[in-house]
Amino acid sequence: MLKRTLPYLIILLLLVLTGIILLNHRSGTLQQEISDFIPPDMAAVDQIMISRKNQEIILSKKLNSWELKSYGETKSGVVEFFISGLQRLEIVSPASKADRGQIRQNLVRSGSMVSFYHHDKKLMAFYVGYDSLGVQGTYIMDVRQKIPYRIKLKGFAEMNMENFFSPKAETWRKTESAR
């Protein structure tokens, strides 16, 4: 009796083990995480630079507040909102292979470059911008890897988040009436 049921028990055991392994390792082919684009410890970041074409802003941390270079204080909470938004970003999908070259060119040419620094040492940098080629959306691309990924902001329906990465001083600086 045992000789007849032993092969079936072994097959059953192998199927159960295979099922357990597959269920525990259910990751897709998308290996990129948003943490690959932003510093893991945003508290260590003391400077953020955002630039696009001929516009550039530099946000510098001074004690417990942020300052906009050449303009003084930033609006209350705007940098903290930006940082919390960065942490809520998630990768949706890589750009299709057919569209990658064009999206890469568009990001470098007209997207924003966001760089993070700690004591004047660049920690990370990426390009970000909206592209309507192929699958419309906001794309992010590490300056070193050159593969664009479509991103979204959790809880935010809008696909175009380009203004979230604005290099315009008016977006960040404290106005006279707010001082």
C-alpha cells in the first residue's frame, strides 16, 4: 500500500512546496521602486535643486526651516508638502521600448531635473516631466540609468504632475503679504 501511495505523496508535497514558493515571491518584472530615485533619508537632505531650461531654484535647509536662494524664506510648509509628495510617488510602468528614446530626449530637453544634496555632495538626481507620446503621463528617469518610468502620486487622479516639480521661484517663495 505504501509503495503505491508514496509517489503520489511526493508529487503532492512538491506541488505544495512549489505553490508556497510562488506565492511568497510574487513580484512582477518591474524591479524599479520610487526609493531608487529619492534619498532614503530625506531628513539628511539639506539642499534641493530643481531646474528646467533657463529656470533654476535652490532650496536650502537652515536649522528647521527652508530658504529659497536669492529670495529668503519659503512659503510655510511648501517644502514639507513637496517632500511628503515625493514619498507618495509610485512607479506605474517603464516606458515602452518603442517610446523610450523619444521620452528620454523630451525629459532631458524640457523636463525638470531634481537633485538632492547633503553638505554640497549630490546624493541623487532625476529628470521628471509630462509626456503625451504613447502612454500619456508623468515620467521619471534617473540621470545615470536613462530608463524612463511612468509615475503617479497616490491619491491624486491627475496624470500631469509637472507643476509639482516647478523651478519657478513664485511657487516656493514667501510673498510680502505672508511675511
